[in-house]
Amino acid sequence: MRATPVDHPASAARAALLGLLLMAACEGKSTSSRAEHPAARAQESALAKSKIPGATGVGRALKVSDSADARRKLEDSISNAPP
């Protein structure tokens, strides 16, 4: 019987290490595509206004994203307020 990679402790350790490295590399990065690509907001907005199927879903997602950004800014301003 041939051993699978999971059967070898060294392979499992490498896989776990790789997973941890990937998580660490992604930590702290912005998840907002608009923060990384300013033109993306204009493209998403134009798509939301179009008549193609799914455009209303894009519009709703933009509204939810804007609401979350506003809430986060409010929370940041409250937490950074002087005592």
C-alpha cells in the first residue's frame, strides 16, 4: 500500500507551516478592493447601474460595503476620541 502525504508527519508539518505562513502573509492587508484599486469603485458603480442580470446585487453589495465603511469610521473616531 502506498502512503499518502498525510500519513507522513513531516508532510503534515510542512502543510501546517505553509498554512501558517500564508495566513501571516495575508494578515493586515486591506480586504477592500477599492482601497487597492481606486478605479474599481467607478467600475462597480457603473455595473450596478447597468441592465445586465445581477447588477442589482452589485448595487446592494456596494451599499452594504459603504455602510460597513461608515460604521468602521464611526467606531474608529469614537475609540480615538480623547478622554
